[in-house]
Amino acid sequence: MDAAREHFLNISRRQFLSQSAGSIIAALGATAMGSLPGEVLAQDAASGALGKPHFAPKAKRIIFLHQNGAPSHHDLFDYKPEMNKLRGQDLRTMPQVFNNQRITGMTSGQSTLPIAPSPFKFNKHDNGGDGVWLSELLPHTASIAKELCLVRSMHTQSINHAPGVTMFQTGHEQPGRPSMGAWLSYGLGSANKDLPAFVVMISQGKGQPQALFSRLWGAAFLPSEHQGTVMRSGKDPILFLNNPEKMTRQQRRYMLDMLGELNEQAHAEHGDRETLARIQQYEMAYRMQMSVPDLVDLSDEDESTFKLYGPDARKPGTYAYNALMARRMAERGVRFIQLYHRGWDQHQDIPGQLPMQCKDTDRPSAALVKDLKRRGLLDETLVVWGGEFGRTAYSQGDLNAKKYGRDHHPRCFSIWMAGGGIKPGTVYGQTDEIGYNITENPMHVHDLHATMLHLLGIDHERLTFRYQGRRFRLTDVHGHVAKDILA
């Protein structure tokens, strides 16, 4: 009933605007648009809804390296030597740790939940402070330890992938909220009129792929021009960007001008904000016809750069290639760069699959941080690496078999951040002796979002959008800035 009522109220508003005040709106619209509508609208998009940040920002942009499927913190970042002594012990016999907490149906039926220490070695690395323990699977990440803030106390309420990723990307488990990048595009606008403010790239690893949905980079109820633009591998990185066969650029310009005039008339008559969004998207596509070929042309990269990222950096569609592209976008002022790398859902073969997945991502992730730093971009670019939740301290399957996995674990997991106003060489948060519960400085996904926005000069409580009678924001009614990790 509420949806139907909203629908008919919207019809009434449109009728009022078009019939009772159409001439006034048309006059105001013509004045606002001016003689060059595409150019004027591009300027509006560039400024963003906020006009300017709430306070001086530490970062200008974000590169979010989402490891889709949930990397195992026990095997990568959260060293727990005590687990060796507890190997095989049933977690259910440890009430001080396990208190009938929620687990998935994939392991709830197991006769035991045996504690599974990591089969991989950990080494302590100099981070400019007390040192940090990292897995042998991450030698390249270890080389940037002094740049990292390792957060070991992330947590979320989502125990399955779809709501977990949706929570990380939109601040809510249920679909229907704008993504992080869309919020930033809406709030701060674009720093480059020839490229989108928000770009998405996807790569596939060696493990089990989890589904990705366009809602993860969607704009939801925000104006649709703020949704992420997906850049693909292949000769057409962005779909429908090229002109149809035999259409010249001049003909395209003429067509867009005519189409823009028609859309302006439609907006003046009906007042539909999506009409303006359509004009902006057409204009952006026209400008990207020139900017995207330059962006994806790697001929200006020297051999030392390809050596830094690894041989896959020359192969479109790989994680290494996307990481290099992320740096090129950062140079060109793209506001939010989202990389998804699938394959971290290791339910059956942690010993065999995790090393291959780390080999895909370890070198390029570290290379991105090093590359940004050597080009003077790291201080103004926030890099975030992590998945939607962690993995269990107990094994899924027979611990004594050659192949066993770990189930989903949202109660605690690890991510890392670098650059963009984050305090380098730090470890934030602690977990218990088996990495099952947080014991110090918990950080919820809402807190991470609040901190990210803060680094961009945004008060997360003041970046809002009114929809269906209430003001929405990325952090909903939650979120605290983690001030202890700010430089």
C-alpha cells in the first residue's frame, strides 16, 4: 500500500508541475540550462551536492580492492600460534570462545568443529613500530608493511556472501541502497570531466567464484549518473561507447545536441531528475570516446612498471592489469576506483587454493601502493584491501585430510589500508587466542565507511539524500570515525 500511495503521489506532483506551473518551470529551466546544456550540467556534476568537503580532506580519492569471497584472516594476517596447541579440539567445548553463536548450515551439521591452525608460516616484519606478523603467502605485502594500517578487528552481521558484500558496498544488507562510489560521486562530484567519478573493474582468481551484482555499484535512489561505470577487458572496455558504423564524431555531436534539447523540454514539462541524468550520461559517453582510449593505452608505461606489477599487468582482465589501471585512473582524478577480485571462497581446499589466490593478488596490490608512492599520489589516495567477512578458526571438512576449508566468519576479520591520511605502520584491534572474537577496538563496516568519508573531508552524518520521507546516508544511523588510525 505504501508503494502504491507513493506512486500516485508522484503522479499528482508531476501533474501539478506540468499543468499548474509548467510555464514557470520551463522559464527557470531555460535560464538554468543556458545555451550549452551539456557543459553546464557537467559543471554541476563536478561540484557535487556538497559543493565542497565539510572540512579539509586528507585524501582526494579511494581505491577499494575488494577480495570477493572472504580471505582467511587466520592464514594471512592474524597470527595465532596458540592454535597449534589446540589443534583438533572441538570449538563447542570452549564456551569462553563459542557461546552458541550463529554458524552457517554448511558446518552446523558437522559432528565436531575442530580448531585448525594455519598450515602456513608467519614471519615478523618491520613496520616502523613493534613489527607485524604476516603470512609467508604475502611476501610482497610484507615489503610495504611500513605503509600499512592492518585492522584485525573488522566485524559485520552478515554471514553469507550476497548480504555481506552488499553491506560492505552499500552500508546495508538488503539491496536498494546506493553504493559507496555512488555516494562519493553524488557528494563530491567528478575531478575529471572526461572520465566518470566512479569506475568498476572485475577479475577472476583461481578459486570458487561468487556472484557479483550490478547493485553493488549502483546508485539506487540517487540520480543514476552516479552509478559506477564498468570497465571490461577486450577491445571495447566500455560498452556502447563507440559510434555506430559510418557515424562520424560530428554527426554524434549534432545528434546529442538535438537530443539534449528534447530532454530539456521533457524536464521542463515533467520535472523528472532522471531526464537530467540522461543528458549527463550522454555527454560523458561522448567525452569518454576520447579519454578512454588514452586511459587504456599502456604504451607510455616503462618496463620497470610492468616488472613491478608482474607479467599479468599486460593482460586485460587480470587483477594485475586492473591494479595498474587503477593507478592510471588515480592520476587522472577518478574519485572512486573499485576492483573486485573473485575466488576467495575456500570452503574445501585452503592448503591448495589459498596460495594460488595470493599469487594473483599479493604482488599487484603491493605494487599499486609502491607505484602511487613513487609518483607522489599515495598521500592523497586511500587504498583499502579486504573481503566481506573472514573465515572460521575451525575446519570445514576433515582437518586430517589433505583438503579442508574454512567456513564464513563475520565476528572478526582483517583488512588493510594505506595512504590517504591513514597512520602507516600500525596494527589496530585484536582478537582472542584463536581469532574467533574481538578483544580490542572493534571496527564495524559502518565505522570503516565513516572513517573513509572523514578522510575525504566528509562528515558521514551530513552526506544525506531524502527519499521516501526520510534522509538516508551511507552509514544509516550508525558509524564512528576510528580516530586512532588517522595520521
